[in-house]
Amino acid sequence: MNNLNIHCLETERLILEPISIKFCSTEYVNWLNDIEVYQYLDTGGNYTLEGLSDYLTKYTKNPILFWAIIVKETNSHIGNIKIDPINQRNEIGEYGILMGDKNNWGKGYAKEASKAVIEYCFQTVGLRKITLGVIKDNVAAVKLYELLGFQIEGIYQMHGIYAGKFCEAYRMAIFNHENPLVQNYFEKL
């Protein structure tokens, strides 16, 4: 697998910049404390600027594949996307995305950022598989992941309590079909 140096990525409408302390802001804290934003995440609520600063400093000291999503036209930080952790031995990374700015929901930015990160991870980093976990009731996220090419590999029953009820979670994955090991595996099926 290739080096894990993180680079800026650019799409038609977005810049994906490695996360850093410069993104610590009241707006970011507000996303993390907004129930609509974090309702299907395992964390959320009770964040402070100091707590966010500590979190971002941690990732600045130990870089991972973690980007701020910035809209070019407005230079606005609207969310984050990451691949972490990465199992280098097995060439697998875990996908996560947070679209915090609700004013930019439904504009296709999550899909655009995700496509760029997946392509980068397959072509530059050398991953053969990217996985994710998502709550079944998070219909918009499940739809996005399916549009990106993720497929359900498993279902976890009563996996967590969200909106006051037990919810199922999907484990989903997308494969790098340009990887010879992946090609060989699927040809034998």
C-alpha cells in the first residue's frame, strides 16, 4: 500500500483540505450540538470550542485521511470526510462523513466529496476496500452510499438507540475493482 500522506483534493465545486485547528469555529461546534446533524452518529452534543480544539489538535499531531469539505464559491467549511482507521495489512479503510452545514444539504456535496475521496483512496493510497456503518433509518445516507456503489454486507440487529428506539445498522462496502486481487476474487464467484 502506498504512503498515507494526505493531500488537498479538488472537485468541480469543492476543495477537500486536510483537517487542522484552523477549522475550529463556533459554527463547527454548533453542528456537533445540533440533534438533526448528529442524530445518527455515536457522538454529538455537549461540544465546546475547547473540546473541538483538542479533537482537531489530536488529528493534526497524528495525521490521518481526514479532510474539511469547503465550497469553492463561498470558501465555506460545510462538513468533514475521513477514512479512518486504515488496516494497512488488509488494505481496508473505514469511511465517515459529517455534513454539518444544513443550508448545504441536498446539493450533492456529500456525493461529490465522497467520489473524490474514494477515488483517491483506491488510486493513490492503494486501498482495495472501503467500509462503513450506517443506521438503517438514515435513509438519505443509505441512498447516498448505494449511489456511490457501496453494497450491504451485513445487518446488525438492535445495534443502537436512535430517536428513542432500537435501530438496525448496515455494514456496507465498496471494492476497488481495478485491484487485481479484487478482480480475481470476483471472477471466481
